[in-house]
Amino acid sequence: MNRLLLVAYPKSYRRSRQGEELLTCLAEAYPGRSWPPPREVAALACAGVQARARAVVDDAARPWWLDGIHLAALALAALALVPYLQDVWHWALHIDPGQHAIAFHFSGWYPWAGGPTRIRLLPYGLLPLGCLIALLRGRAWIALPAAAAMIWAGATTHGRTLFGSEGKAGLSYYGLGAPLTARDLVLSGTLCAACAVLALCRPSRLRRRSYRWLPLVLLAMFVAGGLHIISVSPAFQRGLFVLEVAALIAAWVATAATGDHRWLIPVAAVAIVRTQAIVVQPDAFMQSLPDLVVFLLLIAPLPALAITAQRRQGQALPE
């Protein structure tokens, strides 16, 4: 089990003598235990994030701002996909969710579904899913048309049968923030702009992430679709809230370790999109947390990351 802790570290670390030395130290410090104490796990995970962050910064194949925009596009594509995980899962497996539909007006919306339905050909979630996979593999020229199609689908929600208006009416936020539907063109527009920048700035320079990220996407679809956990359920909201807080902590740890500003870009992009949704739709705010707490959680990480980067750079100069 100790080897699972090495996943937090970059591949070069895992394959070097340092990785074996770490496993040896854990076996000697905690004999007979397959897993160290929680405090040790947290410390090793933090050290792993720091090591990965330093490896990213040391890679001079791309400028920091390009990597930051790439991370922002990935975050926005994931944010757009989350509410439609169940939808895509059911469509792919020809499952009729019945009363477990994602806040749609009809139970069943495909030709094989029972009950009154407004038939549509494809689920809207295929667009952010395709965009996310293309961005993971560094294929911005594939992600760009998918993001542009998201804008078109959101701007023509009525009278279309390709995606159907019911397929784009579900709530899409969880934990904190206001509902983000496909009709919110700020999200899809920002994602499209980020993909356009990536496609124009020598896509061959983009970081290509492993196919091992794809099973995590499939797992999320299974949890949402197989267990019928919809985006407005308390369990879904709390789970995604915990993941987002963990992502913010990871961004802070990476920034504190390197003094690099690239992680500020995705945090700012998501914060701007979600804050805009709250301001535009104050009555739709889901009240899962007090308003002031939500705004602090959205906005406070931005100056915190900037100050952390400046302090780290200031410490690096005397060294």
C-alpha cells in the first residue's frame, strides 16, 4: 500500500533511487503496517505535490502562462461536464433513468426511454467531455470546435432536436455557487477563448497528460449515473466541495513551493465564471453555504496565491 503514496510524486522520482529509499524508510519506521499514520500520509502527499510542481516549473518546453491557460481550459471543461455526467452515462448505456433525471421536466428523453419525452439525438455533455479529453491529450485544435459547439448549443436552446432543450436545463452547480446551465455563455465563451489561444500558440508545445486520467472520468460517470447521484443532491454537492477545496490547497502548495504564477490562472478563471453566475442569478443561489462564505471561498484564493508567489520569489532571490 505504501507504493500508492508514490503516485503523488513525478515519474522521475518514482523510478529513481529516492523512491525506493522512501519505501524503505516507511517500512522501517512503521513495521508491520501497510499504511502510515494520517499525519504522515498528509506530509508525503504535500511533498509529492511540491515535487511535481518543481518538475513542471523546471520544464522549459513551454512558457508558464501557456501552461496556466491550458490548466484553466481543463478546469472549465470539467466544470461544464460535471452536471451532465449522469446524462452521458445513461445515453452511452441506453439506460432510462426514470425519476432520477437531472432536474429535467420529463422522465426519459431518448427514443428508448419510457413515458412522455421530447426526443433528442445527443446529450449536451458530450461536448464538454470531448473538449476535456482533447485538452488532456494536448489537442487544442480538437477542443476548439467542441467549445464553439457549446456556445452554439447554449445560444439555441429552444427549437433544436440535436441536443434538445431538456438536455440543457439541468442545474450544474454543487457545494457553492449558483447554477450554471448550458445557456450561461460566459463559461462556454471563456473556455472557447482559452482553447483558441492554445490552438494558435503552437499546440505541439502543450503538455500531454497520460491516458490514465480517463479512468477517473469514467469513474465519475459511473458514480453519477450508476448510483443516480444528481448534481443537486447533498452528497454530490459535499463531495465536489471537498474536491474543490483539495484542488485549491494543492494550487497553494505548488505556488508556495515554486513561486510560479501559472496556478493562479485556472483559479482565477473558475472564480470569475462562478462569481458572475452568482451575481447574475442571485435568486438561483442554492444556499448550501452562507453567501459571505461562498464569496470568500471564491475570491480569497486569488490574492492569497499572488502573495504566496511573491513571497516565494523574494525568498529565492537572497538564496
